Amino acid sequence: MEAATSISYSTILWLAFAAAFAFGLIGQRTHFCTMGAISDIVNMEDWTRMRQWVLAIAVAILGSAALHGAGLIDLDKSIYRGANFTWLSYLIGGFTFGIGMVLASGCGSKTLIRIGGGNLKSLVVMLVLALSAYITMRGLLGVFRANVLEQAAFTLEGGQDIPNLLETGLGVAPGMALAISALAVGGGLLLFALRQREFLTFDNLLAGVGTGLLVVACWYISGHLGYLPEDPETLEEAFIATNSGRMESLTFVAPQAYTMELLMFWSDASRKVTIAIASVLGVICGSFAYAVATRSFRWEGFRDVEDTANHLLGAALMGFGGVTAMGCSVGQGITGFSTLALGSIVTFAAIILGAWSALKYQYWKLTRSEA
């Protein structure tokens, strides 16, 4: 992978902010919501928003594979394709996150979009989610995560992504393995998403194609424009303005914790705005801009004590689950999935199962109270 021409730290941040701004604007306009996608199926048997989600995954897979195949980025340098397959973390984290996003009325990205639209409940969710995520990264829950959940793992030589498995297991050439995997998985998901003519509306395509392309754009920003073969300070390979030290794209749990951390330690000169933090701010600003422009901005608060409790618990579960699974419904369900990592696919399934279980429980509780 070759580095791009010299580009400044601030330029990387502004590009990341712009991509996230577009994500927030698209989400506010189209009501793109991963929790809503599952809820629509469970409650109304409506697959429209699920097709948006699947379309976003398909576009992200095909676009990311194209960048990787062209040598512009190296997906192996993301956090998702590591050889250590922490299967219990993916399952517990994903399932917990799925439950949490139902209780909190939306996932991490939807929380930021709703803040931009005037939802004060989501502001509280963001604060609790960020705190829970931080505790899971570096606090008490972090010890449990590292010493218990992450110990249930096995190693896949070369990496856990599907192209690597084809290479090591079947002896397929690297370029061919990538092409086969991307076309089979991405192409299959694309056909599923687009096979109904009623789905082919402007907003549905904007939600799916737009979100997928923004994930690809962020890979390019971080993995190509922000790539340094040799950092002048450490003399090691680096990616500009990342928290993980690896190339990053859209994800919305840990970045909320990083944002809170920066605000709390603002006077510490070693703390800097990163791509993750710029993305959090970009989504809120993009959503706010669209809400104001369309006069749809509305203040909204909690309905009652039960509503408050559900959102607080949901936020805490999302913070824990998102960090444990190494991503949220966007971070693993689209961004991670775009790398064709098995862990991301397992997490995607676990998130759906968790959300489905929570929705079924809510329905059961409602019918019982009405009986």
C-alpha cells in the first residue's frame, strides 16, 4: 500500500467531519435506523429499512474491496481482521448491544442523529453510553472483558476474514480470493436489497448507497490519505488522527467515550481531536442542519420514570456491548462487515438476535398488561 501525498492533520479531521456530516444529514432525512429496521420486521413485517441496512453493507463491501484491490488501502490494517477470534465477546457484546438499542430507542448513530434533531433523551443516552463504554475500555468492566470474555478465543492463521480463509484453506490466490468473496457476499446482499421494485425510491437508495459509500470514503480518508509509512517521531507505520493506531471508518460507541474523555481532559495538551471525535460531532451537526433547514427540529424529553429507566439501562448496555464486540450496528454491522471479517458477521447476527429478543419481550409485556 502506497502513501498519499503529504496531507495535514487538520485536513484529515475536516474530511472525516464532512463524511460524518453527510451521514447525519442522510440519517435525519431518510430515517435510516438499524434498530428501526429490526423493529419494522418484528412489529409490521416491513423489510424496507432492513433492505436499506443490507444495501449499505453490500455497497461498503464492494467499495472497500475495490479500494483494497487497487492498493489504495489495506483492510488487514483495520481492527476487524485480526487473527484472534474472540467469539464470546462478539456474541455477548453484540447480543447486549442489540437489547440496549431497543431500550434506548436507537443505536449509537441514531442517538447522535436524534440529538441533532432536538431529542434531549438521546443526549442523556449519549452521556451514559459514553461513560459505560469508557468503563468497559479502561475501567472495572474492562478487567472483566479482558480477563473473562476475551479469553474465550481461538486463532485463525493470517486473519479471520473470508478472503484469507479461502487463501489458507483452499489455496486461492489473494486477488482472486478477495474478488470471489466480495462478489459472492456483497453481490448477494445487493441482489437481496434491490430485488423488490417498491424499494427503489430515492430515499431508500440514498440511505443504503449513501451510507455504504460514506463508510468507503472514511476508509479512504483514514487508510490512504492519513497513512504514513514512517511516522517522523516514532519511525513506525502510522495512521493520522486515529485512536486505535490503525485505519478507521464509521463507528459510534467508543468514539462517544473518546469525545467525553477529550472534554474532561481538555487542558491536557496530549489529548487531541481524532477522526472518531470529529465523526461524532459531524453526525450531530449534519442532523441538526437538516432538521433546521426542514423545520423539523423539535425538543423532546422523557415521558415518565419507566421511559427514563429504559433509556438509561439501554445506554449502559450499548456502551458495554459496543466496546466488548468492538463495534456497534454501524461499526461492526457495516464498517466491520465491509472487511468481510467473520467476527463482524457474528456480531451482526448477535445484534439482530438481541434486538429481536428485546422487541419480543416488550410485545409480551404489553399484551400481558392489557390482558
